[in-house]
Amino acid sequence: MFKKILLLMFAFLSILASAQLPKVVSGKIERVEDFKSQYISPQNVDIWLPEGYSKDKKYSVLYMHDGQMLYDPEVTWNKQAWNVDDVITELLRKGKIKNVIVVGIWNDGKLRHSDYFPQKPFENLTSVQKDTIRNQLKKTGRSEIEFNPNSDNYLKFLVRELKPYIDENYSVYKDRKHTFIAGSSMGALISLYAICEYPEIFGGAACMSTHWPGIFTLENNPFPDAMLNYLKNNVPDPRNHKIYFDVGDKTLDALYPPLQKKANTILINAGFSEQNFKTLFFPGEDHSEKAWNKRLFHPLEFLLKK
């Protein structure tokens, strides 16, 4: 009964949020409601344009997942937000980053985990291992039907449908050097997967509090090793890619530090250095939008540095 009440509340808040644009302190948001796709369920897309946006200039593009959580805490389910507009506006004012627009892709609450769960590492698991993942996700309420990742289709939506729309309708650079992707938790995992699957499209990825476990326990969990092995075999070229990681050590983030160290070793062995790779540890920080907001300037400065 309690679970049904929570689902009804989430649905109500989602409807409420979709009916109004988030308030921003600077710039403006243009929304494409229910962006139609042949690959995933229709999603709202919120495009943030900085103050003074002009077709006479060219802008980099930052694609961000969990788009309904990016701007205004008053319209989010947990009353927290990244406040992306505040952070970018301040960095632009100080002249620390290049001109950029933000494309925030909403998640589908029921399908978020399947859309963001890296598909190829999952498909490399044995049948027994896949069932372990499925059972864990069902137990934690992340999947009411048999779980199967849909992330390859989610990335096709980004690359084949959304990016062409943004390239056509906004004054942006279209090349890899100016195209970035970012997210937290499962959004970080799909950002990493995106730059590995489409290294010709994305020049940089920001992966905050990366949810390496895929599920919510490390016990009897085959996925982290599968994901790290995938990364090892699909690392993008360090000569023309940048990757940012960070991690806290409270709540869900407490699971991540040992796995993050393994990922760091993979990238360093592949030739990444401080010029194109950064990983930061934030002791005492938890797994929340408030935490990500406080340190968002780090990946933005790293990826978009003038």
C-alpha cells in the first residue's frame, strides 16, 4: 500500500513538473515536450540557453541526463536540484569556461534504470549472473518486469535523433571537440558508456558519483567486473577525449571508492594523464543533488576550460 502511495505521489509530481518550466536565475529554458523517438519512450527535453545567447555566436553543447533535476528544486520530487544555471552563469561571468548550452533529457521514472544501464557489459554476463542482477533490481523496486537494459537504444536516441535536432535548431558547434555528456549515479554510468560507444561524437564525459555496482549491493554482484572489463576494452583515445570522475563516501557513494580506483588504473594504463583525466574524492559527501551542485564547477571547468 505504501509503495502504491509513493508511486502515485511520484506520478503527481511528474505531471506537475511537466506542466511548468523550471525557474532559472539566468538565461532561459526552451522545452521540447515529449520528444518523439523510435528508440525510447517520449521524453521532455529542456534546453538551457545562457544570458545573451545569440545566433551570431557558436556554443558548445553539454548533454545531461535526469533533466528534470537540473534547475529548480521547487519542481523536483525531493526538493533538490543541481542548479546548473547558477553554476554555469558564475563560471561564464568569471571567464572560466567556453560558451555552452545545456540539453537536459528527462528520465522516464519507470524505465530509467533500463535506459541508463550499460547494455554490452550486461550482455557479456552468464545467464545465472543476469538473473542475479534481475532479482536484485526487482527486490529493490527498480524493475517490475524482467529487467533488460535498453541503453543502446537510449544512446541511439541521443546520437541519431536529439543531437541532429539540437545541431539544426541552435547555434552550436557540431564537432566532437565541443560536445560533452554528463550525469550522476546511473547517469554517470551511461555518460561513460556513451563516450566509449560513440567516441566520434562525444569529446568529454563528466561522471559524478558513478554507480559502478549497477544494482544496490556489492555482494554476489558480477556487474562491476563486467563494466570495468568493458571499459578496459573500449577506452576512448586519450589524445582527443577528456573524462572526469568524482565520488563521495556517504550513503550510496560509500560503495564506490574501491571500484573507482580500479577504473582510474584502467584509464591511466590506457594513456590518460592529468591533462585529459581527473578523478576527485570528496570525503563526507553523500549521494544527492545538493552534493553534486556543490562540486559541479569542477567538471565544467575541466571539460569547458577556455
